[in-house]
Amino acid sequence: MNNQGQKIELIYERDTLENTDILELQTELTERNVHFDSQQRSIMTCASIDFFMPVIQFVTSESFLFGFTASAAWDLFKTITRFAYNKFHNHKTHKRYNGKTVDTPTNIHFDIGNTHLVLPVDTDQDKYEYAVDKFFKYVSSHTPNKTTYVWYNETDKSLTTKTEEQIINEEIKKQQ
């Protein structure tokens, strides 16, 4: 099967990944005939909703998962999500708000076209793997025409989906 058009890009904030981490991912993906690019983003000051600014972001096209057999696509998805979990499980990100530092779980997204999966790296491994299974089923059967964020709701063990517009409107209401 020709997977030349299959590509994953990793965008990450400075000081979150080591060169060995990048090399590990590159080796894993290259062995599976996936073109891998990485781009380091400088630590930035951001006046936006934190949810939209992941520390680590994997990006690929909607056609990515469909360019492989189902089992090969699943293996790739698991490889990347497992890497994220192993590297960032219970790892806190330091953010500054109004002069004080707050520790928050690391915000990691796996973006497949308009679908942005928010990986729950702050949960235990069984729940994480369950969420990853549900994410894969979701992206295999949904192609939203609006930017949609999907995250795991631990309370009811389901996926929550909201469009970017819904999230922004909710945040505006909270701020009023």
C-alpha cells in the first residue's frame, strides 16, 4: 500500500520534549511509512482560552486514518497516544495567571482534520486506554464540518463533543 501522502506533524512548546523523544517518534512512524515533521513553538504569552492552546499537538489530515487498513491505523493511533501518556502522565504544566503560578494537567491534542481530541493524560492508564478506544471509534465514524473538540468525561465514561463556537460562547457566559 502506498502511504506517501500520510503525514503527522508534531507541534510542541519549547522545553516540553527532548531530542530523544522526537527521534523516538520519528523512528516509530518512519518504520510505518508515515512522514513525520516536528515544530518547536516558543513559550508564549497568550490571551485566549487555554483549552485551545495545547502544549503538545499532533496534527494530521482527515484522510490519514483511512489511508491505512483499520488495524494499521489503530496501531499508529495507539503508538502516538501511548507516547503522549507515557511522557506526560500526571505531568503538570506551569501557567501564570495574574502574577501567580498555577499547575494544570498538560493539555495535549491529537487533531485529525476538524476533530481535536483532547488526550486525558491526567487519568489512570485503564481509563486513558478506554478513552483512546472511544476516540478512535469516534474519528473513524465522524467527519465534522466545523472544528469540534472531543474529550473524555470520566464521570459518565463517555465522550463530550462541542464545537469551537460552543466552547467560546460558554466561556464568554462564564466571564460575564
